[in-house]
Amino acid sequence: MTTTTTQKTSSQEFLWSALLHFAVDSDCNVDYLRGAKGGYVNAVCRAVATSDFTTRVFQALSERQLTLIDFSGVRRFTVSDPNENLSSEWIELSQKALVSGKVEFTEFQLYNEGSSYVQE
């Protein structure tokens, strides 16, 4: 999971982000996920600590009938730091997570046995 922190939202809460590898549950009834074996997605949300972040991400994946397999590349960043060279899409997703208070996801990169495709 690539974990990043950004823009402090309170004295103890930060915005966190991670790259997640997940499996799609066999009984998944989410249209855009159904039929895929697994995939990758970035997730962003507010959290107090890494454990809080992973708990929230695990719950958000479970709600979509997905199982967390792996995560990698943990790093910290600040949206307001010009040296971070963040894309406008990444900044927008981070701002959305700050406002909504929910786990926000980038586009789901899905794969099936021997093939891959992208769906949102």
C-alpha cells in the first residue's frame, strides 16, 4: 500500500493515501467490479494514524465486496508543497476526501485471468 499523508485537518487528523491491491469477492454484486478477479486502486481519506486509515480503507473495500490483498510504497506528502509536483487530479481527489470525510478512490484498475481492463 502506498500510504501518504497530506494537509492537516485538525490537531491530530491527517489526509492519508495508499495504493491497494485487492481481490473481487466471488459474490460481488457491484456492476463495475463483477466478473473481475482483482485489481488495484488508490484510496484517500482522513485519519488519525496509519491503523485508523487501514481500518477505514478495509471497511470501504468490504462494502464493495472487495478483499485487501496487499499494499506497498508508503510515503508522506503535503498537497500545498509545490515540490511534491502533484497532478491536478490527485489534488482534486485529496480535496474531495477532506470535504466528504469518506474514503475516496481513483479509477479501479481491474484484471481477470491473464487480462486487464479499467473500469470506474
